[in-house]
Amino acid sequence: MVSKNQIKLIRSLQQKKYRKQTHLFLAEGVKVIQELITANFELQNLYVTEDIFTSVAQNVREVISKSDLEKMTALKTANNCLAIFKIPTENATRPKGIQVVLDDVRDPGNLGTILRLCDWYGVSHLICSEDTVDIYNPKVVQATMGSIARVQVIYTDLQNYLSQYNGPVFGTFMDGENIYTANLPTEGLIVLGNEANGISETVQNLCTNKLTIPRFGNLQVTESLNVANATAIVLSEFKRRIY
């Protein structure tokens, strides 16, 4: 049986301040947990409601009731497993090739999807402004479907990062150059902005190239694309030029 203190700790990890204090985060579901284990994330505790993950050390793995798991979960519907992992120390690997940069993206589902897109298109680093939603938010972890194990996420002051970058910085705008006819390199930064307000003025001023995804609808009245959808289109166009 899980103690009240354990449940309290696990539920506290749904909040960023407690994740920072404890250096721990939650993951739920067989696929996400298995991906993290395979990628050598340090597993602290694993709770299961059925006979799964039997190769995990017994001092870490605990079989619990479904009702106890429901008290812990960050999801609307509890899965059959929940794990606590240690947040890894940030790797100092130097980014190469195309990097995606997020300026104040707030929706966990969008961040998780963008991370999966980076994984799909072979983008090794995702650079985030300090006010972008936390990558270890349980909803983000869930939305990554395991891609969190393969893409390095860096939170930094974007103004400082972009001003020191020696290469093209592409921003996505409504009035930029048509992405389908623009000259796109194999290395550079791609900046995408906040869901409601787009790229902030400070970051706009550091973009060396403006790109737009043209609208093809007859009425031409749609204001914008969802940031994750825009990321998919932009990465697809950059990457297809390589082949």
C-alpha cells in the first residue's frame, strides 16, 4: 500500500516548483516509461497495477491498487503505471544543424507535439525561452510519447542566445517570405512564437530572415496556424531540401 506521504510527493510533482526542488518528474504509460528507461533516465520509483516491467528491480517497482494510482495520476484517466524519474543534468553538447527555438509557448500539448516533431525530423536540440512551459510538466511528458528521451531541451534567455548565434535566424511571421520559394539552409535557427501573440518584439528584432506559410484558402481570412502545426510544415520544408 502506498503511504500518504508518497502520494503527497507524487501529486506535488505536478507543480514546477516542487519538480525544481526535488529534481524529480512524473511519467505515465508503458510507452513513455519504457522509452525513458531505455534512454537511461534514472528511475526512482515505479508503480504498476498489473504484471508489467517485471525486469525492473523489486526495490524500485511496487504493485499497487488502481484506486491508489488514481490518487497519484496527473491524467484525467489513470493509466496502468506511473514512474518517478530524476531530472537529468543538462548536457553541454553543442547544437548543430537546424534548431527549433520557442518564444513563450505555453500549451503543454503544443510543446509535447513540437518535441515529437523535432525527434521525427532529426532536430537534436529544442531551445526554449525561460517562460515557455516546463518540459517536465506531466502533460508535456505524456504528449512527447517518449521523444523527450531523444531531444535535448535547453531553457535560456533568448535575447542573449540569439544575439550570440553566428548564423541565420528564421522567424515565422504572417508577412514573411514564402517558405516554399525561400532559400533554406541546412543549418540555422527557426523561431516560433506564443500561441496568442506570436514572436515577441525583442526576439523579432533578432531574426535575420522572415518566413511565412502562405494561405491557400479562397477567403484568406484565417489569422494563423496552431504553433505545432506550423512547426510541422516548417520542419518538413527545411528537411526536404536536403534530399
